[in-house]
Amino acid sequence: MLLLAYFAFISLGLPDGLLGVGWPSVSEEFGVPRETVGVLLTVGTVGYLTSSVAAGFTIARLGVGRLLAGSTALCSISLAAYAVSPALGVMVAFALVLGLGGGAIDSGLNAYAAAAFGPRHMNWLHAFFGLGVAIGPLIMTTALSAGLSWRWGYGVVAAAQVVLATAFVVTVNRWAVHRPAHADAPAPAPVPIRATLVIPAVWLGASAFAVYVAVEVAAGLWAFTLLTEGRGFSDAVAGICVSGYWACLFLGRVVQGVVAERVGSGQVLWASLAGMAGGAVLVALPAPGWVAALGLGIIGFSAAPVFPLMTLMTASRVGEAHADRTIGVQLGGSALGGALLPGLVGILLSRIDVEALGPSLVVMSLVLMLLYAASSRRRVGDETTTKAVATAQT
């Protein structure tokens, strides 16, 4: 199951990596402006947001295995449809389906991993998602370099998704997480959905995820602009610095997964949040470009374990009975934050100055720390569950 989970996280990142390299060819073939990619991304985000939240509320009924098998099949169908699309409208329609499948896979895998694995594997799984994002461009580049159509890139990944969906079907009954229980303990009563939705930590956690992803995406998206237009770096050097930022994110998940398992997830998480704020301060300083580049590297390395560890510690904030649902809501929040907030940062950069990136990252990093502190202040999940179940039974 662990090995299959690693492959699943790689496959989850593959479609994201394909689009950047393949889109110029797609837009040229269909005769549409390059900025039309925003339509594709928006529709996919709507699907992802919808299914990631819904999956958290349906895992208990469907089971993780069935959810993963069905969702991976949706992704393979969507990618195959991309490969044979006669027009952009068809791709847009299947972008919604691809988002629905991807959101459910992400929610199901994170819920399973949070319950079944420790901090090391949780971080490594997310590192392998980044590996999938990195492999995607190589697949598309190989196809285009060989003189093949961009459709071959999507076809190859669609075939890989079929293999993965088959693996999920074969192992469908092995994805249950077995928790120890007393032999004479009564079966747990079902928890009403409303009991989850009224827990403040659910929404504070979702907000924290939204802000975290906004910091991660905004730093990677606008760093090149800051370094070239604001700090005088050449395009080549700035590009290397941005690549270094993403490399630090990958390396941080590999290294800090081991550290978190030895010293504790909570300590590593707080140190990482502080590191993100410190790196953002370096980016904001009116200093030479290498200081900003160093700050970006610190942000990347520090941010690496935040998403997986906040996911892993969800049950400690809201209680096990609400964990699956809360993870779905958190992933929905992360998608919304990643889609909206970096765009707002871009507006600040264009209307004020490119140097607004650093202060924006500082503010968001501090807000993230406050949100996480508020969501972790006290554990309200068990108390709320007890009251809600008692009311439902009455």
C-alpha cells in the first residue's frame, strides 16, 4: 500500500507538469490566444475544489479504495479525451472531469496517509508529488522533441493512469485503516455532518491551508519578476534561483520528514512556520539580489513540511471522527487560496511595485502562523462529537 501510495502521488502531479510545456502547441493547433489557458485552469480548479471537499464527506461511505479506483479512472478518461480532443471546448469540458478526479484522489490519499503513515512518509509522499510535477514536462518535452504531437504526452500519462486505476481496483479492500479497539467497546455512532461543520478549527485550518499554498505559489510565481526587474538579475540567473526555490521545497520534504519523526511533528511545524516568515523578511529587505535569493531558498526549505504535517496533525486538532471530512475541506481551501491569492499579489506588483512581493510574503506568513495557532489552541473535536452524537441519538 505504501509503494502504491507513492506511485499515486507521482501520478497526481503528472498532469500539472504536462500543461506548461504542451500549452503553446495546444493553443497554436486550436488557434486560440495563449491566455485562454486561464479558462482551462479555472474550470479544473472548480472541479478539484468541489470533489476534494465532497470526498472528505464520502470516504466513510465509499471507502478509500473505491474512491481512489473510481477517481483515477476519471483522470485516465479525461487525459485520454485531451489526447483526442478535436477542439478546445472538449478539453475545457474534460478539465472539469479531470479536476473532479484529481481532487478526490488528493483528498482520499491524504486522509489515508494521515491515518496510516507517520511524518516521514507523509512528507516523502508530498515530495513525490513534486517529482511527478517535474516528470510531466519531461514526458511532454520528449514527445515534442521527437516530432510527435502534444497529444502523445497526454496519451502516455493516460495509459499510466489506467495501470494505476487497475492497481486500485485489485487492492480496493486493502485500503481500510484498522485502529485498535477494545473487544467489548460498542461500535461508534455515526457523526452528523453538521457536527463537523460547526467546529471552528475546521475553518481555521482550511484558512491556514489557503494562506500556506498562497505563499508557496506566489513565491515561485513572482520571484523571477522580482529578481529581474527589481534586483537586476539576468534571466538565466533568476531562472536558476527559481528552480533552486522548488528544489529546496523538494529537498526539505525529504530531509524534514526524517527530522519530524525524531523530534516531533509539532516542533518541526512551528520551526518551519517561523522559517517561512524569516525567509520572507529577507526577500522584503532592500538588499542585494543574493539576499532575496537566499530568502527564497529558506522559504522553500521551511515551507516543505508544512502542508504534509498540518494534514498529518488534523485529527489532533478536530478529533479522529472529523479528520477525513476536515482534510477534504482543507484541501478545498488550499485550492481556493492557490487560485486567488497569488493573483492578488500579482495585482499589487503591477500597480505598486515589484518590491511588494516581499512584504506580501511577510504578511501572509504571519497570518499563517496566527491561523495555525488559533486552530491548534484547543481540541474541540471530541467534545463537539459527543454532544452532536448524543443529540442525534436522542
